[in-house]
Amino acid sequence: MTGSEADTLALLRQILPPVHLVLGVLLSAWTLLFLFRIVLTWYPQVDLTQGLWRVVAIPTEPLLAFTRRLIAPIGGVDVTPVIWLGLISLVRELLVGQQGLITQVMIRASVLPA
């Protein structure tokens, strides 16, 4: 292994674990927020601009507003939170899941000799 490859490997070993952790936590938090939005669709009287509901609405509403312009409610039910929950879960699994890309690169980098 050349010096350049060893430096790259050392950099990967140093950078990937915190990136993996932060990305996993952020995607999990976003998943949880969209789960809350799905439950809140059952309670249309809840005002998302008041109190703690803003914590749920602020990070999710821009994506939902955009998606609502593309996908109309089905039978009067807003399905956009379900769509985003599925997409975010897919991205989380592809990147930081057990077989995710970042996870696999971390495993391979830890197995290779320094």
C-alpha cells in the first residue's frame, strides 16, 4: 500500500464513524417526525403553528408542501407523510443500515491493514 492510499484509509477511518452516527441520528429523527405527522393527519383540528407542534411542523412542512402539489389527497387523506416516511427509511437503510454503503465502507476500512 502506498503512502497516499494509507493516508486515505486513515482519513476514512477517522471521518466515517462520526458521519455515520450523525447521519443515522438525523435520519432517525426525521423518520420520527414524519411518524408524528402521519398520526397528526388523524387530528386535523391540531394547529401546527402553536406550541410544541411547531417542532414537528417546521422540519417537515417544506417537503410535504412540495409533495402535496404533486400528489393529491387520496380519498380525502393526505398520503404525503407516508411517502416521505418510506423514502427517508429507504435512504437510511441504504446509507447507514446494516448493509448500508457507509456501514460497509467502515467495515472494509477497519479490516484493511494500515
